[in-house]
Amino acid sequence: MPSPPVLLRGSLAQSPLPELLVRFLDEQLAGTLVLQEPSGAKSAVLIVRGAPAKARLAQSPVYLADVLNDLGILSAELRARYLEETREAKQHLGQWLVRRGEVDDTSLYVALREQLRRQVLFLCDLPPGTAFGLYQANYLDAWGASAEWRVKPLPLIWRALVDKARPDRVALALQELGDRRLRMRFEAPIMRYHMDKSEAALVNVLRAKPQPVAELLRSGVATEERVRCILYALHHTRQLDLGVPLREPVGLREPPESPQSVPPPRRLTPSQPGHVSPSSRRRLPSSANLSRSPSQRGVSDEVPSTTPPTGTPVGSVRPPCTPEQVQAFEKELERREQLEKADFYEVLEVDRRADVASIRASFFKLAKNWHPDRLAPELEHLRERVTRVFARMSEAHQVLSDPQQRAQYEQALTQGDAPEEQEQVLAVLRAATAFQRAEVLMKKRDDVGALKEARAAYEGDPSQAEYAALYAWLEARQRKEDFAELIRLMDGAVEREPENVRIRWYRGQLLKRAGKEAMAMREFRRVVELSPGHVEAQRELRVYEMRRRSESGAHQGLFSRWRKK
């Protein structure tokens, strides 16, 4: 049987795994990454649509039981019972839990993704002498469950770059940055990297005032070593505006995840994007299979059997209810409605110290019972009330699963703000979320949806100049005349942030649409002055000059012919 094509090959000394993860996502690569340590031990990671989707490690301290325990899904007593019941006949932990009804498929999926995330971060510590090859084949097709659980790539990439940065690669990145004044790119999807407080603080410093590396190291937002690692990560994810043309920030086009995308997908077929042809009958390239056979592995790191769990996915309709169940549901609904003034931790039934994975697991568990689309026919008359309750849960999940929004929310709680002030904080957070959605929808060319979200962002927090500018520009795209009010709104945004490239760009586009071409060109020139690598503004100026020269040549030709007559 011929060997599969090799897409990439090298060693971690030249290409550290965190930087490889960036390349995989950038190029949307698919295949099996095989890592061979100097000792000969091998590990493999399945890559689907540029992100890890399954892993098999030669040695790993990352056990599924530990992950389930960390997420609050598996107790010590339940783990001991599993070991006792499966002493004679081996059975996968995930399969055992699903069979007993101790875990649903959504919670198991969240746990498997978290286990995979930890496994990949563990692989980032492999020695530099480790060789790697990315093969265009699926060597893990028969390993564990038949479904893949592709991780969210941006948070994984960020943690790998910041927490697993090699000193020599950090030094090289800072050398490339030099003494230039660093600023954040306006389109950088920073909210989706799940930064911690110190990382978000450094980003906010850069957003407020462009600064060179030396000043940032003295800023005090984190230790110097930590600041270096954060800058290394920002540089490699292309979130810094260096004044030269760059590719778009890493992950800008990675689609956002919704609760409906959480249940594990069934097997990919050849017609689906990201499919990798199975090579489960082959051994891993160049030597024997991985060091441990399934019978040699510890029970705690087993994944479910090849038959995927068969629980009900989020969004499907629940079975019919008995009158007693309807009465119990109404009683629970009343209790939920009384939580309207409770904090988000109470709404999601999690501890104040809960990590992001625990918060998501709790939300998805609640979503299976409270998603309006899952109401049984007997509960249809409660849809409006259930929708309000679920909207509160969704808002709590949105805020608490984002480090920056969570920090703002916790600050409001700890300061003991009055309910009205807390509501103002929530309005600001909702506006920030709406602004992010507007940007995503605009990139997808959904102008109507983007305008709706941009209007919500502007009305929720009118003090934000970027919200006003985006709303004014999207509203202008829906009109053919009557731009005066929108121009005034845009002028106010420019007055508040005169050096904001994005606002200047929107203003130029608005003026051009309003027929004020000369003023628009002045705005585009200002954009290029602030950001010399702004390709779109350069193109507008170039087309304008070409048209002017063409019109000038046409006028001169007519005048010449008139003189000859």
C-alpha cells in the first residue's frame, strides 16, 4: 500500500508545536500529526479543519476520569464504583457513564474536548529534538470513539503560545518587534482567545496608547517574563499593527460556536469539509505502532467505544410529558423566574470560583432542559416564559465564559453596586457582545443582521465611538440619500477618537457614499498616514488618482481637437 502524502515534516527545534498550531489553522490543514521523540516514543494528533480533533499519546498524565472530576461530573465514589464493576470485563469509562445515565452526551463531549486540550498542551512540552510529520491520512480512525471532538482552536493556540513559549522563540519575536510603537489591530478577535486578567490588561493598555516593548515591560500589568510571552503570542497571532502589510489576524474567519454546535458530530464522510481518508489499518509511519496497546492503557484514560453516545442533542424535542411532569416543570419555571435578580453564578448553578469549562458544562446541561425549541407539546403554552429564562442563562454564559466580561461583572459584584448600577454594567457587556456579533456578520456579508447588532451595541453603550461609527456606516449602506444625520454621528465618533483607524475608514466610506468624494479622499489619506499598511485605503486613493488622470487626459484631447478646427 503506498504511503500517504506528507504535508509537513521537520523537528520541534525549528518549528515548536504552538507555532505549528497557528500554521494548521491558517492553512486549514487536515491529516494526522505524528510526533516521534528522540527515545522513539510516538504520539499522534488528528487535525480537522486546522485544529486538533483527537489524540493518542505515547505517555500521558491526562486521564478522562480526572477531567470529569475537575468538571464536577464524576465523583470519587462514582469512580470507585466504575473500577469495581469493570474489574472483570473491561469497559470504557465514557461508555459506562452513558449507559448508567450518569452523564449525557453533551457533558461527555465537553469533557473529551477538555481532555484533548490538555493533551495537546502536554505535547507542547516534548523535547526540541522531537521529529514531526503531518500525513494526509487518518491514522486514528479506529482509535477510541468514531466521532471527533475538534477543540476550539483560538483559546488552545493562545494558551500554547503564552504558557509553553520557548525563551529562544520569545527573544526572536521581541527582536523582530524592535523599538517600534505597538498598537492592536482593530480587527483582532481578542475576545475569542479567552485571555486571563493580566493578558487582557496588557491588551487594554495597547488599545489605550501605542507603546514600545520597553515601556510595556515597565507597565506593571504583569511580570516582565509574562509580558514577553504575551507579546510573543500577540505577534504570532498577528494581532499587533506593525505598520506594514500583514495577513489578517489568526482565527478571524474561524466561525463562532453556539450551543447547537456542542453535541459531538457523527463521523465525517468524504463529502464533508475537513474529511481525512481513514488509514486505520496502517501503522504509524516509519516504525511500530504507539508504545501502548489498548489493553495496556489505564482505565481512566479510556475514551468511549466506537459507538457514539445516543443521548438527545440540544435543540431536539423532548418526549411527551405526563400531567405530573407538566406541573413539576411549571413549579421549576416559577423558581427560575425568581432568579431574575440573582447573579449569573446562581443562574448557571456554579461556584464563583468555577473555571470556564465548568461554566460551559453547566450551561449546556441547563440548555438541554430549558432551550425553547426542546419544549414538549404539553409545555408549548409556556414558551414565552421559558424563552425569557433561557435568554438569562445565555447571557450569564456569554459573560462568565469570557475573561474580560467576567472581570468587569465581578468588579461590579464585589463593589456592591446597586441593582441599577449592576444593570448598567450588564448593558455595557451586552453592547460589547452585540458589537462582536455585528463584526462577524459584516464579514459574512449579512448587512441586515450586522446592522441589527450594531444598533443594539450603539444603543446599549453610546459612549463607545467604535459602536457609533460601525452603526452609522452600516445604516448608510442601507440608504441611497439623507446621510446628514449619519455624518454628524460619525463626526462625533472621530472627535472622541481622532487616531482610530477603523473609525476614520468608516468615515471615508460614508463620505464617499454621500457623494463627498474630495472629503472622503482626505479621510483615506489620513487612514494611510495612521496605518501605512492599510491596503483598502491605498486602493481607494489609487483608483481615485487613476480616474482623475483619465478624466484630465480626456479633457485635454477635446480641447486639442477644438483648436485644430
